Amino acid sequence: MSTASTRPPEGRYGRPSDERADRKLRIAGWVLGAALLALVGYFAYHYVARNEISAEVITFRASEDAVEVHLEVRKDAGTSGYCTVRSQSADGAEVGRADFRFSGSATRIDKVVTLRTTARGTTAELLGCHAG
């Protein structure tokens, strides 16, 4: 008893079109993957290498109309800029926001700043720091 072959005879019908489509899809996938990798690398470099200022809130103390915020700022020597801090009340409403400027040759600034509020603040949040 013989079994029938499910493949067409070799060379009779040419190459299957699926091989050409697979090759084109593979090439397109490699090109798009390389472009995505380059884009992620560019943004990572821009974020890490170009970020001249970083800061954090060490602690804060709230009163009825102000919040004292202890900020620690790390920056490149000679860079000036500002950090934005905000405070929220217990119900989540923003009760105060201010920018605090700094400059000088020091690379680390440890400072207590006072944020005036419209009601009792329960948080002190650093929104970000920017050079300039």
C-alpha cells in the first residue's frame, strides 16, 4: 500500500508565495524593531545624561496656613533653576503651589522652604525641578 504525497512536485509550481511574504515581514520586523530600539535609547540618554537637577522632599510640617518643606536638591555646579512644590488638603484639593529658585556653585542644596496655603495642607509633594 502506498501513501499519496501531500506536497506538490519540486520545481513544478515555483516558490510558494508564503516564503516571499515571510521574508518581507521578517525584514519589516527587523527594521521596525531597530527603529524602536534606537528611539528608546535616545530617550533614555536624553533623560539620564541631560537631567541636571534632581530633588526630593525629606520631610514637611503643616500648620493652618503654611507647610514647611525640607528639600534636598542635587545639581551640576553653577546650574540655577527652580523646583515646584504643592500641598493638598485631606480631601485632595490643592491648597498651595509655589516655585522655589536656587542658584550658586554648590552641587547639593539642603533647604527648608515655606509654602503658603489657603487651608490646612496634609501633604507636600515635589512636582519637578527645571534648569533655567
